[in-house]
Amino acid sequence: MDNNKILIQLEIAGKNYRLWINREDEELTRNAAKLISYKIGRYRKKFSADYVDEKDLLAMATLQLSMDKLKLEKKNDTSPFSEKIQQLTIELESFLKDE
């Protein structure tokens, strides 16, 4: 086994998982599991039914976290700025050549 890997145990939606992960990812992995558990708890309270299928709670938590990730990716998309900078650089170089 890779010396950089460690075995951790997580509980997500009432089920235990043993995972081999990179040592440097431990905190991130544990925080991700906590976030999933938090979201599931929020949806459980929101639906406030006596019995809500755990799969439904996982699906809603997954949907919400995926939407958050996609919003961040869209927000951090710098390609329009890169294209504009490239266009301005070409215009500036053309202007300086004409001088």
C-alpha cells in the first residue's frame, strides 16, 4: 500500500464507510462527510415527516451540493476575461507598432 494513503472511517447517512485516502486529503474528506450529514439533517427537518427515506435525503443533499459546486465553477470562470485581455493585448501591440 502507498505510504501516502491512510485508512479512515466515516459515517454518512447512518452507514459506516472505510476509505483509503491520500493523507493530505483527510481533513477535506472528513469535512465533506460532515457537510453531507449537515445537509441531510437540514432536509430531514424541512420535510418534517415521521419517515423520510434516507435515499431521498441523500439525493436532495447531493443535488444541493452539486448545484453549489456548479455555481462556484461558473463564478470562477475566467475565460471571458482571458479572451478580453488577449484582444486588448493584440490591439495594444498593433497600436505600438504603428507608432
